Amino acid sequence: MDIHLVDGYSELSDIAAGIVTELVNSKNNAVLGLATGSTPVGMYRKLVETYQQGSVDFSQVITFNLDEYYGLSREHPGSYYYYMYRHFFDHVNISPENINIPEFRDGDITAACRQYDGKIETVGGIDLQVLGIGVNGHIGFNEPDRFLKVHTHLVTLAKKTIEVNSRFFASPEEMPGQAVTMGLGPIMHARKILLLASGSSKAKAVFDMVNGKISTKMPASLLQLHRDVTILADREAASMLEEGSFHISQG
Ligand code: GLP
């Protein structure tokens, strides 16, 4: 794991956007795995700016979002569909047919999940997977569990996740208790992983991810097994890491 300590949220966002831009500029049909949550908002803002300056072209890029709440409409401001268009897709030249979000509602969810994984495989897997981290160590919505969930699946959200994420809804009751998430298979098969962590609420999860026992009870700890993980963390998120275990970003 390559851990970079950044100077603050703005630097974290700029560096993250720089990594995505560099990849897309070297491979115009790159496959991006995309995350939501408050942490990557600044990265998307910077990517939009970079696009507006003419320094990146998303026309051939293919995206797969990590997760989506189960049972929310696209128009609901809490949905990740809404989030992705608002923060990114509406402002860049990405082709709508290249956008994939696991927003399955009716019908056979298991079949839809299988198709999602199949599509990721068909395009050759994910080149760069962007991740945030939950305070309980979840990645996507892969919650702490006794078993490894390899494939995209419907998940019952952990109490902690509902507690933390209900801030994105008008009331906690409005927040769905289930979500569809990419499993750990496609995430771990991504050629490169970029994980963003900001704020003191993430310090324990970041410590356990980097130094803890590898366990499905701490999903992010599985990333220790991946050969190309870059972690961008601000001082608060990295506060429990030992000095010397990370690089200090040069800006
Ligand atoms: C949600 C998402 C995750 C994200 C996490 C952290 O639960 N499903 O993909 O990493 O929140 O969110 P935030 O960046 O808002 O702390």
C-alpha cells in the first residue's frame, strides 16, 4: 500500500483527479470504478474543471459505480444516480451508454447483479477503482461480515452505516436499509485502486485497513492483498498511522 499524507481536502481532491486524468490521457477507453459519498466530491469537481479546460476527454471512458441504495428512484437526491449526474456525468462528455450504476429495482436482482459483473468482465475489468472508506471499514457497501462476498449483491446495511449516511436524507426513516454493491471480486481485480480518506472519523478505519488483521469483518483490510493501492489521506484520517508508514505529499 502506497500511503500519501496530503495537506488537506483540496490537495486530496487535486491529486486524486490528477491520477484519474493521467490514466484517461494514457488510455482513452479506460474503465473507471467510481465511488460516491462526501469524500470524492472535490475530485469530481476538479475533474470537471480539467475537462472544461480541455485537458481530458471522457468520450471513450466506461464507468461502473460501486453501489446504489435499493429502492430509491433516480430522481431522489439521496440516490447515487442523482449524485453522479449532479457532480460529474452532467458536466463532462461521457457517453450515457458507457455509464453503469447498479440501480436495480424490480425483477431478478441476482440476475441483474450477475449481469453487472459480466459486463465488467466483458470490458476487460476495471483499470482504476476509486474508493472511499466507511467508518466501519466498508468499501462500496461491502459491510463487515463473516463471509467474503465476491460478486455484486444486495446487502442489508449495517446499523452504523445507516446512522452515518442518514445525514444525506431528510430523515433517517427515509434512508433505505438495503443497497446493491459491487462485491470484493471486481474491486480486488481492478488493476489499480485509489482510496480517499478524509477526516478524523476515518482514523480508526484507516489504521485497521493498513495495519489490522485481514478479515471480512474489516472489508478494507483485504486491500492489503492488492498489489497496487494508493491511499490519499489527510492528517486527521492518517492520525493513527505510524510516522514513517506514509509519504508526505509534495503538493
Ligand atoms: C458510503 C458509500 C461508500 C463510501 C462511504 C464513505 O457508504 N457507499 O462507497 O466510501 O459512504 O462516505 P463519505 O465519503 O461520505 O465518508
